[in-house]
Amino acid sequence: MATALNSVKNSTASSIRGYGGLASGLDRDTLIEGMTASTKAKIAKQQKKKQTYAWKQEAYRSISSKLVEFSKKYTSYTNQSTNLSSPSFWARSNVTSVGANSSYVSASGSSSLSDSMSIVGVKQLASKTSITSNGMVSDGKLETGSINFGSESVSTLEGQALYFKYGTKTYAVSMTSGTSSDGFTYDYSTAESAEKSITRALKNVSIGNGKTLADVIGVKTTGVNSSDPTTELAKLSFNSKDTAGNTLQIIGGSSGALNALGITDIENISESNKTITADGFSNELNNRTQKLFESKTFLERVAGKKVSFNYNGASQTIEFDSSRQSEYSDLAGLSTYMENELAKKFGTGRISVSASGGALKFETMIPNTNTVDTSSILTISSADIGVIGKNGALKVEAGESNRLNLTMSLINSGLNSDFTGKNSETELKLKINNVEITGLTYGSSMNDIINKINASDAGVTVSYLKNADKFSIVSKVDGSAGKIEFDPTDDSSILFHDYTTKNGQDAIVSVKYAGSNDPVELVRGNNTFNLDGLNLTVNGTFGYEYGNYVKTADNQYKQIQDSSKRYRYDDGIGYTEDAAGTYVLTTDNSYVSVSGGLFDAAPITGTVPITFNAKTDTDNIVKAVTSMIKDYNDIIELVNKEVSTKPNRNYEPLTDEQKEGMTEDQIKKWEEKAKAGMLFNDADLRSLSDSLSYIFDSGSADKAALASFGISASTSYGDNGKLVLDETKFRAALESKSADIQKLFTRAADPVTGDKGGVMARLTDITEKYASTTRATKGILIERAGSLYAPTSILNNSLQKSINSEDAIIDRLNRQLKTETDRYIKQFTNLETLISQMNSQSSWLSQSFGS
């Protein structure tokens, strides 16, 4: 802790200026120190008083903080799990469903009506309006593009990396392959496409403040032959677009990328030649021979490389063994080679690979049959550089499968739809629940389409069910109020195909209250809802028999033969069929009035209702009360320690001079003793101690009741009224007298009768009196010393005013000390001057008479 004492020595010694004693031989500084000792002693005395006030402030705050924290924890509605003053904390909150049908309804929470209500039936569960595709929505194909076994130009940059230094930071730029989540396809097959792809790779690297490397680095290709975009004359260069005065350099990269740029000796290139300017590479780098493309055959591209497949969640890798190239030197051999390798990894007969029109076709099969397995998912997940990708050897993108590829554009996603007349720029028109989904094209990825729909105000959630290969669309609105409607003129049929709509419905629950013979049917949009304080979740139906029923005048239900037929009663003739009639014929051949309406379900007579068994959450209550008593006892102990500890007058606050000759440990131990007893016999703390020791008056009914529940005051005199909890006795009381315990803890004060309330009301009164942080006049201790819990009190409290007053006195004494010191310095300086002059005259006289 920083001391409140300022250094008297430093403040005075530093003010003694000039040189003393040169002529007189006097120890000027020591003499002035002695002559100002009285003033410095006064300063030290005031500084000790100031430090004492600060320590008192600290001691008061340690007590007030515990009172505030106690109040927040045990009497505040922001801490429901420990708020002992809240009736809901003591309520019977362990609720279980009871009865033969109890598995259909679960309950939680608390309710005073839990004993007087029952669930006599659940007619139907709530469900949201939903749409599910009728068939598989993908084309179910996993095929490569046309594979070229001859020589073709291959990018030397794809899959490589370059390192740039911008300012003081280094950034790695990966020239990745494949298609990004927003549908951008990386392509390095020509100089022009490589320029776009590298620019996109730069855009992927953030440099802070919302900027990317693409904002400070430009990419440009030169020497491109329009008739041959992969000509060896093509060169790649970078230029600086920086406007902030930062240096840009190329400092390294993967060997493949550096070789492509002709930079094979990056470590030997000077800093200046690595620097990229607005004009591009330095002349030294610009004159290097680049090789952005090279010619390779299929076998050269795949030799020794690997490709990974995922089959129903299991991943395996197959290798193009360099020693077996003769086995896959043509398309037929390649298909056989890959099928055999996949059989080794996933089992014989599960994956078929065939050659089709220059490409490979992969199909999942049911072993030992010729039947395609439409339930299995096969994905080409990854591969070594150059094997897959738009221009890879296998001419297939990573992530391609026999399901939809959600990262690809709609047209290329594998959706089994007719895209005739559509291209990536064609607008995708969607209007769901009269809300237009804008900003989409047939070039948008499936992920982007799904995300845009889900984020819109259409009020639906779209999901692709990969295993089922179907789309699911669910209304965000509960129950029968939800809807999913497409505009007949939009493109929804292309996107979602044929589908079945299932209309939403509300939960219908029959509840019976004690004292009433007629149950109440509740209609709720969700299967989880609050019922008179209980949180109920229904998960099954019971208590109803389905069919066509009518309710009779005596509240009985009868099943009818045909709900489409009605009858009228003709006096003297009997019942005649009439569509507009008011009677129906029941299955027991009686005619019953339909004035009560027709029902598709009727309560089953004799159904065992679900009742609720609500118990007090004993464990949680015991835990909270145990914690409260511990914290309460800690406060009592702290208060009584502060008020009963006598100060040791031999230990006062240390001055800085005293600290100079002491170790840190010595200072710490001294100040611990000096701080002790700061609040000895403090009247307010005595009063607080008495209030805490006697919550209830001795001999009162409340005190006796609390003791009977297992909470009593310690009989040890030294405990000063600490509480003792008999947990066994308290638990037993919670089981048999929970209502009485709740009342004793939560009873509010009554100013009319003078009742001070229950346990928590009385403790609240104590904490508010001594540590209130919200009232205009704060608690006694906070008014005295301030508190972090009441920020405005930090600089506005009694002790702070005393500290401020001491500061004013110390400032005045410091000014006085400076004045005294300056006066003495001037006097000594005059003396030295006079003596010096006298010495000069004496020397002159001696020299004159001597000569």
C-alpha cells in the first residue's frame, strides 16, 4: 500500500541551494536542517494524522463492503438462487409428474396451485408448419471432369504461399484452391485468372482497421499472349498501393512459389531489392526469369500423390503409387485402380468407379448386388496439390460428393433441376410469405442462398438434410399461426422441387382444477408453456379417443356413424335425413343434438390424470442458508475484531526517512501493527455489533421458532452472537414445516403493528442502516468512509474531508518550510560573502606589511 506520508527530507534537502561553508567552514546544511526541524516535525505529525485517517477509511470500507455484498447476495432479486428474502426461493420447486401417464408431461418451477390441478388429457401436440422435399433433391452423381492423360499446361503457383512484410509485420498469403463459401472459385490456369485469384488471396489476409493486403498490394500480369494465355512469356508482378508511408517487401514463401517468380536466393537479396514500390518489383527482381506455368502429363501430376475420400463419415486416403503407373495410364485402368484402392479402404463392393465419356463416375453400391445405395454419402474431401481442383489432374473440386455441394454455385451444386437458359448472372427470384429474398443469382452458393433466406423476414428456417438428401423448411412461428407460402411466379420450384406441406397445429391440453368437475381445454402454440407458475412440457398424447363424436346435453360423448349426414325431427314421423338438420345418428342408433358441435376426439372415461408432487428444494436451500450463516458470522467476527482490538501506541505511521533504513518485510510488519486498533471502541461499530448479535429479542417467539428449526445463536461468549446451524434439524423442519420457515425468513416489516419482520427483513434493516448505497443519505459507515459500491461517496465522506483538511495544512507547512529554508540560505550566503571579503582584506594586509 502506498503511504500517505510525503518525504519531509526530500522536500527540504532539495530546496537547499548553492554551496555552504567554503569560507566559514560551517556545515550550513546541517545547521539549516536543525533550524527548520520544528516545522518539519509539524509536517510529519500532520502526515501521520493523514495516514491514520486513510487507514481508518480502509478499515470502515472493509466492513461496509461485506455488508453490501451480503445484501446483494441474500436480499436482492438479481440473485434468485440465494435471495432468502424472496418467497419464491422457498417455494416448492422440485416438481414431479405423478400417474400412469406421467411420462407425457414434465414440470418444473413452482406454483401454489400444483396440488389442486391435474392434466386429464393431451389431445394433440404443437407442431410448426413445415415443408419436406418429396424425393432426393441432388442428382446423386459424383463425377470428375474430362481427364487429359496427355501434356497440359499446369500452374506453378496453385497451393503455394508467399510472405510479405508490410510496415513491421509479416503476412503469409496462401494461394489456395477450390471454391470459397461465397462461391468464388480459385483458378490459376491462365495468367489473367491467376491475377484474380491471387488478388482474392490477398483480400483474405486482414491487416487491421478493416483493411486487407489487397488494399495495399496490387497484382498485375504482363507479357500475356492473347492466343496462349499460359505462355512462358507471362510474368507476374506486385506493386504497392500504400498511402500511409509503410514499406512493403517480399521476404519469402514456399519453394514452389519463389521458383515460379525466379527468386531462388531470397536470403541473398538486399533489403532494397526486396522492397516493392508503386512501380512494382525492383529492377533486380523484375529481370528474373519467371515460370508461372509448366507442361505436365497426368502421370507426372499425380505420381506419388494422395487423394482423400469420405464415406459415410469415415475418411481414408489412397495413393497414386509411382511404381504402379502402368495400372492407371489410361481412363479404364485409372477407374479400375481407384475402385480397387477404395475397396481396400472401405470394403469390397461398396464403391463402384467406372469410365464414362472421358471422366470417372463414382457410385455407392449395396455389396454383392448391382443396386445403387442411395443412402450412403461419398465425398472427395482433399488431395495433394495439383490432384483436384478446377484445373487439377482429376478435374474435380474438393467437397464434391453424391449430395449437394453447398459451397458451389446453384448451377454447379449438383441440384437435380433444369437450368436451361440460366447462367451465373441470372437473378434467382424468391418470394416467401410475401417477402422478397433479394441479392441472389444462380451463381450464388447454396450456403449463401440458405443463409439469406434464414436471415430474412420471411419467418422460415431452411436446412439441407444431407443424409436424406432433402430440403426441410420450418416456420419460425409456433403452432397453427405459422405459414410457408411461395409466390407461384418465383423460382422456388427450381430450388426446392416437389414437396409436401404439413400445416402447423397447436397443443391442446385438458386441465382440471380442484373443486370443478369440468376440465378446461388450453390451446398453446408450443409444447412448453407456463401453467399457473409451473413450466410444463408435453411430449405425448393421452386421454382422448379419436373419431367423430358429439357431446350430449348431460356432458357425455357419443360416437356418430357419419358426420356428413344430418337429421331433422318431424313430429309424429320420427327422424328424417336432412343435410341441414340438427341431429346425428350415433353408433348406438340413437339421435343426438349437434348443438354442442362435432368433435374429432373425445375424452376417454376413466383416464388416470397426471398430478404433480411439489417438494421443497432442500439441498439448494440448505446450501444457501449455510452460506448466508457463514458470511453473517464472518461479518460479526470482523466487526468485533475491529472494535475490540486496542491500538499499540508504540507503532505509528512511518515517515519516509524511517522507511529508508528498513526492509520491505519490516515495513509490512510494522504497518500491520500500526493499523491494528484503528476502530477500537468505535461507537457506531459497537452499535452494529449489538444489532448483529441480537436479530431477535431474547425470549421472543421468533427466536424460539428459529431455534426449533435448527438455527440458534452460539452460547459461547467469545462468538458474540454468531449463528449455529443444525443441518439435520433444519432439513427435517424443511420437510415438515417449510411454510413456517418461509414465513419466518420472508415476513415483511409492518410499521402499523411495529413488527420488524422476519430474519431477512431485520438483516436488511441493518445493512441499509450501516451500508446503504442507494439512498440520498448513505449508510452510516459509507457516510463515514465512502465505498466503491457508491462511487459518489469516494470523494465525499467524513474521513476524506479530514484527509483533505490535513492536505491543506501540510501544503501550508511545506510553503512555510520553503520560506524558512530560503531565508536561512540567504543569511548563510551573506555570511559566507562577508567572511570571504574579510579573508581577502586580511590576506592583502598580510602581504602589504610582510613586503
